Amino acid sequence: MNLGEIIKEYRDEHNLSLQDFANKIGTSRSYIHMLEKNINPSTNKPISPSIETLKALANAMDMDIDVLMKKLDDDQLIYLNEEKYKEQFKTTIDSKKVFPLLGTVKAGYNYLVEENFIGYIYLDKDVSDPENYFALKVTGDSMQPVLYDNDIVIVHQQNDVENGQIGIVLIDGEEATVKKIVKYDDHIDLVAFNSYYPPRKLDNTCNFKIIGKVVEARISKIFE
């Protein structure tokens, strides 16, 4: 087994989320996700752990490091030098253009956004504030024929958009939706491109906030 498979097996057996397991070793959820996928997003190459990493993981999984190493595939490369281990994570592309793909956002209503880390996505243009960008994967049909299932929208984090722009709106602290935002004096309408879905009115009696503006879309069905 590779290291990622061992971690995933342990999490499944103990019903632990990525964040739960990350908390056990004091690291980030995205790092554990990367180890499980066994792919370094900066290089698209497999990740080779260090001895120190294996010690921390073995401790988190309540096993002796010797037991963990015996579980690993025979061809698993392990760094003895911690600095050499860290070098594999040095990005070879402009980090200002690489943004996290955080989860899914429903192109419709009554859906809980899944803010789990999925991976990274590359933006073609330079931006001055890369820390304020993220990407989300669309599901649902309310934004067809503009956005379809598995399309990816790149979002700039901001708490307002101009009238008529496409934004991401968080409703009741849980439900996120991507819609065209039409503003009125006393409310906003969330407008779908699919005529089957009527506009949804949000006023000051509703618990909502705009969390970002869609600045780019990666259309999966454009050539179909």
C-alpha cells in the first residue's frame, strides 16, 4: 500500500474526517488530502514522505513506526533528510496563479456547500491578491445553458458585487448558491439562467451574505 491508502484506510475504520485526522498531527486538512491522493499539485508527481512525517503519522494512527513502514510498498521512497523532503513542495510555477479548489456549490437551492479541499486550479492571468481567490465546482442545472455540472467557477472573495453580476451567496450560514444578482432598493433577486427556476427574493428578513464574485468559468461541456 502507498501512504495515502494507509491513511485513508485508517480514517475510514475510525470514522475520521480529513480535518479530524489533520488535528491529530497538527497539520492542515489540505496536506492530509494531498498525502492521500499521493500527488504533489505543484509538480503532479507522487509525494515521498520523510522519516519525521512517518513518525507523526504512525503516532496519529496509534501504531509503531516499524509497523507503518512494513505496510508501505517496497518501492516507497522515504527521505531521511528533512530539508530534501521539503524541497519537493517548492512550486515550479507562479504561486500567485494557483488557487485552492474548495468543494462544490449547488447551482440551485437548498444545498449545503461542501467546503472540503479538492485540489488546486491554475488561473491564466496575474492577480494582485491571490489570497482572495478560490474555485468551486458547480452541480445542478439552474444555471444552464451557461454553467453545467462539473463546471468550475473561479471566485474572488468579496462581500458585494455590482448589479447583474454573477456571485456566490451564502444563505443561513450553510447554503451556498451561484446566481446572477439583481439589486433593488429593498431586496435582491437571485436569478437563474434556467427558466424553470423562478427568481429567489432575499431581503433584510433573510440571513444571507454575498461571499464572492465569479470572475472566470471553466466550462466542461463547451465542446459537446
